[in-house]
Amino acid sequence: MRRLLLVIVAILAGCAHKAAAKVVDPVLLSEGTMIERSSGSRGGFVLGDYTFERTNLDRTPAPNASTGLSPDGLSRPAERLDLQLAMQVQDRRWTGACQALREPTGRQDYAAVTEEFHDMVQIDCTFESGTSSWSFTMKGSLATNLGGTLTPKHREVEGGGLEVEVLMWRDVWGRVRRQIPEPVAQVRLKRSTSAAMILARPEQAWFAPSTPQEILDAAMVTLGALRMLPLGFEG
């Protein structure tokens, strides 16, 4: 019976992954390198050559912040998250520190009726490796797809930095909005996508091998941080 349940779960996960992959940049899907979770634990996971480790996570009520109702009608305060993580890829090690906030908005009564979250989230991270230092910021509502920026502190990148997006919703036939079964994060450099990851287990990612090493590493550690932050991207 347990084996049957595991098979059913695996099938459902595979279907959700296929649906989520449809929003990944099609060029990256067709020309990029795909990697998927090979092992891991509650505190991290391995994707190809990339090993992600959550070294610490603190979750505390945010001071002086509002509360709201979740779709089940329970009171839910704003929450602050402090994440420490590391990423090892071959002989390169990156560390990261993120502070994030999830805060209910004035639309909680409406959200409770529609069973949707309209919380605001804000993320501020710093990633470092040797002489490399990058900052990542993202802010927006869980009722829409999120956008942020990934910027080097130690040098300039053409265009000023990279664009980061978390996709949770898509338009069907240009008229009906549907929630994506599993959230997808992507990092873009100008018009091309450097890397993307399905933010659900078993994790899958795609990356463009032509992306410069430092930029690709910064993109991957950002995706890993988004995966490890329990902000409710999955709805």
C-alpha cells in the first residue's frame, strides 16, 4: 500500500512539474542543460554539480506589523525570516544571508473568501564567494508574479544587473488567470535566461552553459535561496 502511494505521489509530482516547465523560457528548455535533484535532506539538496545547504533559518513574528486572516479563517501575523545558506559547485563555495518579510495586506477578507493569499513579500539577500559579492532584492504581492534584481557589488554588469522573476500565475488564452501548479523562478541577463528552477521537490533546474561562470553561480545561488525561503510561493 505504501509503495502504491509513493507511485501515485511520484506521478502527480511529474504532472505538476510538466505543467510548471511550460512557463520556463522555451530557448532555455530546448538549448540549456537540465539538472534535477539527486539527493538531499530537509536542510538542503543536490542538483547536478550544485550542492545547496541551509545552514540556519529563523522564523519570528515581525515587530509592529499587521495581522490578517488566512483562507482557513485563522489569524496570521506578519512573519520575518532570516536565512543562512551555502552553495558548493566544484571547488567554488558561495555563502548567502537573506532577510525576508511576509506581511498580510488590507485585502485579507477578500483573500479568505477566494482562498488566495494577497500577502506582500520582501526579500533582501547578499551572496559572496571569494572576491565576488552580489545583492538580491525582490518585493511584491503573492497575488501576482514577482520581479526582482540581482546586482554585483564589486563590478559592473552590462545593463546594471540581472532580472529575477518568480512565476506563480499564468494567463490562459489571454483572458483567464490560473495558478501554476508549482512556482518557477528564472534569472535573466538582458534578453536571455541564464537559469531557471522549479521551486518544488524534486527540484529541477535549467542553465545556459554559455553564461559566464560568476554570473551563472550568482544566478544559481539566488534560485537556491528562493527555494529555501518558506514564503508560500506555492500558494
